[in-house]
Amino acid sequence: MSGKLKEKVTVQPQIEPCRHFWVIEVADGPLSGGSCKYCGAKKEFYNAFPEFNPLRKGANPFNLPKLTEVEAEEKEEDSKSLVPG
């Protein structure tokens, strides 16, 4: 024996976080369950965006944002083509 000891070093590989591939159940109510195809993680998903939901309490479809008024320039050619004759 040569008297030298060799030490075995084990390096654990870094585990990268899963890049989820969500498989979502068919919509039945406000939420649908989903699970990751790769790691099996589970999560619930909204079937509609809650901030844009017109059925939420206090929503009024007549409260639309005000649009700025724009004047259109009328061309002579366009107005002549609309007149029959």
C-alpha cells in the first residue's frame, strides 16, 4: 500500500424548479382544478378574470370610461360619392 487515501466527494446536482405544464379540468363553476403534467403539483384556476367580471356585485355596464371626442375631417370626394345622382 502506498499510504495515500483518496476521498470520494459527492456533489448533489442542483434541482431546477419545474416548468409546469398545467392540465386544467373542464370549466364547471368559477374555479377549475389543474395539475402539472410533470411534477403533479395542484393548483386552482379562475374560469374568468375576476376584475373584469360583469356579474360581480356593483358592476354597472353603463359606467364605461369616457372617450375623448375627435372631429373627423370630411373630404369633398367622399361626400360626393355618397350623394346619389
